[in-house]
Amino acid sequence: MTTLLLAEHDNKTLKDATNKALTAAKALGADVHVLVAGKGCRPVAEAAAKLEGVNKVLLADGAAYEHMLAEPVAALVHSLAPGYDAIVAPATTTGKNVMPRIAALLDVMQISDIVKVIAPDTFERLIYAGNAVQTVRSKDKTKVITVRTSTFQATGEGGSAPIEEAASAADPGISTFVGEELSKTERPELTSAKIIISGGRAMQSRENFTKYIEPVADKLGAAVGASRAAVDAGYAPNDWQVGQTGKVVAPELYIAVGISGAIQHLAGMKDSKVIVAINKDEDAPIFQIADYGLVADLYQALPELAAELGKAGR
Amino acid sequence: MKILVPVKRVVDKDIKIRVKSDNSGVELANVKMSMNPFDEIAVEEALRLKEKGQATEVVCVSVGPQQATETIRTGLAMGADRGILVKTDKAPEPLAVAKILKAIVEEEKPGLVILGKQAIDDDCNQTGQMLAALTGWPQGTFASKLVIEGDSILVTREVDGGLQTVKLKGPAIVTTDLRLNEPRYASLPNIMKAKKKPIDEKTPDAYGVDVSPRLEVLKTGEPAGRKAGVKVKTVGELVDKLKNEMGLI
């Protein structure tokens, strides 16, 4: 019985999503091997080897894996699959892209976005934007699983697993990487931030995010998020979107500003420990789930909040 | 080039679903059903490619109950040319749907299959990637832009850190994200015209696909609830509570 965990990384550093998915992988009860596929990514493999409870790290270093394109990575994992009972990845855009391709190559039905491991073959997952919880049992020989990282604690260091080179599989050669535009920010990443402040349609412009939301974020060391309405309107980039179809987050503190609380947004943040809502509409649904609600105009409340945080020593 | 667009009948996005009291599933009787919103985006993208002269025919496929005909008609009213209904009263899983779609791909030989990235009922996000695996075609998932250049398809993808562009060697599978386009509304004359467009009816058996589920649903329950907390009157009071009551800041 062995579980293979596909590591999330950028060829330089191991991402926190891996530590969280590792917690779920260990809950399956078997040994865990971590696969680091990428280019020039030995430092990532070394980081993975230090994680508590990892028994072995497989390093597949090759140009075809540099950008984690689904076609070569699925071929690689498929070639390694016979040695494993379960294949696990965090439900990041990389995991969501690659894992169903692996599942279909193995003729198994993937279990997407699990929030709980009940038994090695039984899991809880959310459906209908988190409005229902399904308990499912897989009858497939190999379990292919993606993990909702916001519901699992990150595994820390404390191991020293051996690193082995994995033989690469033939690249199907049907896809190539052309380019990327990645957001550059000094702020923490949304999915691992302890505090998040998000803006909605009421922000009215990209400039207002910069002028009103970001100063508060900087005082709190918070990540900045946005509702789908704000992203659709072009006020915020797509990678800021929190919700059913964006990122699912569960920080210690989530501050929703000018967000009414559509079901699809709540699906992405309602597991946050403490939720603060600032909205001028006192009937906004977001107040029904907020621990602290402030009925106020955001254009007054946010500068005041920045000032109060300054006074409080932030 | 022909474009195949699979569409799914789901509970309308604006309906708040209810879990059945015996935990056997979600209440679907007498609930408004619509085309999965991501699939509407897929239909729209296919139609735009046809209007640009880059596609010749748009075929909508649905795997589902007899009523999924209505979902196909929605696509036809938007402008698709014809439909295929693969009728089954079981709720087939993404793997089974992908196998049926693969058989249809072999029959219809499209140059492109455009699917929604996920259905808003089961939130699986699998069918497109699985179809890509089974056909051996490349995949451009979570697309916010799609450009056809000769035999290649350039797809800009919404990824966690921003945007990534990949070049796929056609034929290919593309799944849609929200920012790809804004789907059109069907006009009344087009709704009338759609009634005359052909829809073929098939069964999973005809394609030799077993739709028995691989995942056994043991229980469908309510998620842990969350209660409304308190309203604070001022920003000062809010900061005080977060700092002194919760120790968060």
C-alpha cells in the first residue's frame, strides 16, 4: 500500500498546497511518496524530503515538465501508477488540470476536491457550491484524488526521505508552453494567507482597489481577494477571485468589503475562522454568515480602518 | 471544421438547493433546470468561431434524461446546428460521459470539442480532461481566450498565479472559464427555428459504454452551518473586537 502525492511548486520552491495535501495523503494510512516533476527542481525535491511522514521523493527532472503541462505530466504519472494504490494532488489549477487526465488513463473515476478522509476508500466532498456534502466510496482499484487544501492543516518538517530519480515518460508532443503572465506581488498568496481582505462590485474600479483595499491589506499583511462580480467587471485580476469557480480559502480572518454574499462567493470563503463584512446594505446576505458586520459606506470605512489599524500599532 | 459542444442539464444557478431530509440526495423534483452556465460559454465560443468562418458546424451533445432535449434546444436556439441526445436516466459520472463523448468524437470527427470546465451541480471539473486522455488529444483547460492559427489552437488559461498560454496541436479539447465570453440570449425567432433543428437520440448501449457508477454515494448531507454574529457600530469597535476579543490583529 503506497500513496503517490504530486507536488505543487514553481521549480524553485515547494508550495504550501503540497504540505496540506500531504496531510490528506497521510490520512489514507499508507506510505507516501512525493513526485516532484519539473525542470531544475532539485531544491523542491530536497524541501519535500524534509516533510514529516514522507517515505520517498521521486524526482522527474526534464524540460517537458517545466510548466506542468497536462499531457507529459499525465503520461509520467501513468507510467509510475502501477506501484501505487492512490494518487493524490492538491486541487490547485495544476492538480485540477492534470489529475482527471491521469484518472481516465487508468480507467478510474476521480474523487474531486475532498474535504475529509473517512477511510482509505471513503471521502467527503462538497457539491452544489458547498451547499451539500456528499460521502462517497470509491470502488476503483486506484484512487485518484484531489484535495481541497483549505480544509487540511499543513504538514511541517521533521523527515529526511531519500530522493530517487524517476524515469521520464515519452512526451506526447501535442502541447507546448507559449507564455505566462503571473501576478507579481509582495503580499502573501491567497490560499495560504492568514488574513484576506476582498472587494466586490461596490469597489467600482481597479483604482479603488489600490486606493482603499490595498492600504488596509498592507497594514494587516493580508492577501487581496475579489468577488466574481469585481473580476468580471475588470476591477481585479482573475487570480484574485474567491468562490466556487475561483479559489477556495479558509484564513483566520476574512474581511469582505462591498460584497453582497452570492452563493458562489460564499462557497469560496465560508470556512474562514472569522468573517468580517463591511457593506452599506444592511440586508446583504453576507451579514448572515459574518461574525462581525459593519453597515457602512466602504469609502469612509476603509480609510478609517487603515487609520485605526495604524493606531493599534499595525 | 466541426465543433462538438457537450452540454449538461443542471439545477438553475439561481436556485438555492435543498438536501433531502433522508440524506438520499438533493431535491430535484419541481426545481427549475437550465444549461450549465460554463456550457453556455462553450456554445457561445463555438458559435463565434463559426461566425468568424473558422468552424462549419456546431453540434450540441447531452448525456442525460429525456428532458435534456430542452438543454440541447437551448443550444440550438443560441445558434447551434443540430443535437445529439444520449439518453440515460442514471446520473452518469464524468468518466462514463467522457467515454460516450469519445465514441461520438470518433463518429463525428470534430476538430475541436469545447466543454464547460465544471458542472455547477457535482462541481467535479473532470469531463474535458478525461475526454482528452481517452482521445489522446491535447487539452486547454480553464480558457479565457481561444485563438485558432492554422492547425494549432492557442489557449490562454486562468491559472492560480495569473494566466498561462499553451499551443495545442489540433484536434483538441478546450474547457471554458468565466471570462472567455458573455453568452448571447436566444431571440424569439431563433427559439422558433430551433424547434425544427434535428436532434438524434442514442443510448449509452449504442456506444458500448457502461454507465454504472464507480463512486457509491453513501450519504448527502447539509454542510456545517454558520450563524450571523454581531453588528458593530463603528470601525473603532470593529478593530477593538478583532484585537482584544479575538486576538487576530
